[in-house]
Amino acid sequence: MNGKTPKERQRGAVMMEYVIVAVLIAAACVLGVVMFGRSILYAFDTGARGATADSAAVKKSQEAYRKQLDQDSQAAKDYHDSMHTGK
């Protein structure tokens, strides 16, 4: 055998469970940043500009963000339509 007692083997198994949980949490964090990164950045940018009372810059930033969202939405719609044509 490998010379480990049952208690040592169980401790190793518990440690592996902690590693798996840590990896799943890290993956969830990465996924959250990927999914919501742009929205979070926009929220902080708008808040920072609003705190400086630069309303023109806030309005310009909001318009640019809305334009980007519209472009992303159109790209998603085009992709969806291209996947479902020919039925």
C-alpha cells in the first residue's frame, strides 16, 4: 500500500473537496466579470462623472453606452436569425 492511514487519506479527500469548491468559486467570479464587466464599468463611470457635476459628459457617456448596447443587440439578433434560417 502507500503507507497512509485511513485518517490521512480522509484528510486528503477533504482537502481535495476544498480545492474543488475554490475552483468553482473562482470560475463563478470570472464568469461574472465576463458577463457583467461592461455594465459595472459603465455604472462606475456614470457615478464618477455624476459626482463631478459634469452632466454633459454623463449624457455623452450614456448615449455612447446605449449605442453600443443597440449594436450588440443587433449583432445578437443577426446571429440568431442566421442560425434559424432555412427551417
